[in-house]
Amino acid sequence: PLVLIVSGVSLLLGYFWMLPMAYKNTCETVVGSTTFLNNFVQFITSSNYWDGSNDYKPLMHTWYLGVLMQFYLVFPLLMMFVNQLGRGKVRYMVSLLLFLVVASLSFYLLPQVPTAQKFYLLPARLFEFAVGGLLVYREQLRNKCQTLFAYFLLLVLILLVCVNGNIEVTQWRLLLTVAVSTLLLWLLLEEKEKRQPTRWVAPIVYMGKASLSFYLWHQVVLAFYRYVFNDDLVIVKK
């Protein structure tokens, strides 16, 4: 529902304030946003996310919702297949998650893969979600075999990072963000199991609940501010 509201507001404001070509692009991104395919729309129309023209696109950020929803469609099918194949044994689920995390990270870090594919498409973003699935099975990860497998995959990643000397700053930031978010979720789950929530938990939970609303509205506000009031608005100094 929130995506529909944000899309409707963008169409309405764009009708009055946008030039025809810009409004045409907004209509395309509305279709992409409401069908959760905007990552493909952005990949085709604007392969460079950091291009200055994207600052004026109110829905250019909903590409990430496309990746997220595609994960929610593909991942359960994979889990059901592995569950049937492994006859319900948890270790196969954990092994699948570990494999997906490392395979996706490898795809994300390999220099041969075009930057646009890394940014907009699911294979390079899968590890961001799959690593959260590992938290569900954190008890099983303490199993000796699973732990050895996890260390082996970690070694593979370390070697991959060492071989690739062209990892960009934005890539390091993403890896750090995923690592810190995973650690926070781990601590929150530990606190929940103990049923002794500490004071620092409540603000993080509130931020989590409010984050999607802030995320969906922020670009709409910034884009139309640039159109209507000041097109020199810069958030980060270069």
C-alpha cells in the first residue's frame, strides 16, 4: 500500500512540475515500482546509479524493493526444494544458506562482473538477505561440521578479496553495513531469547519499524525539492 501511495503522489506532483521526458520516465518507474521490477527498469534506463540525473527521479530508489521481493519469491522455492531433497534435515538448509552467501558475495566482488549488474540484480545482492537466514539457524552453525564448512567458505572469501585489488569504497561500505546489521540482529535475537531486553534494544526496534517509510519517502521529497525550490541541493560534499 505504501508503494502505491508514494507512486501516486509522484505521478500527481510530476504532472504539474516535470518536463514531458522526465514525467515519461516517472511513469515507467511507477510501473516498475508497483510490479517490483524497478531494478530491471533502472538497469536498462540508467545503468549508473550515481549519475546526477537520478537525483531528479522520485522513484529511482525503489529498485531495491524489486530485488527484495524477487528474493522473497525465489528463496522459498529453493528452500522447499532442498527441504524435500534432504528429507527435512536442517543441515542441508544451513549448507544452502552458506553456499548462497558465498556465491553471491563472490559474484559481487568479482571484477569481471559489470558494475550495473552488481548493483541492480539479485545474484549480487542475495547475500544481504541470505545472511539473515543464517541467524535463524545460528544454533546449528555451532555444529562442528557446519562450523568447519563456514570457516572454509570464509577462507574462500578472504582469498577472493586478496586476489581482487580493485574493490571500491562503496563495496566496502556495503559489506560493513551488512556485517554490522547482522551483528545487531544476532544480539537482538539473543536478548529476545533471554527475555531480558536491555535499554538499547527499543530505539533499534523503532528505527527498524520506521525505516521502510523513511526510505520510500526520502527520495520523493528530495527529488521534488530540487524541481520546485532549489536544484543545487547536494547531500554529500564531493
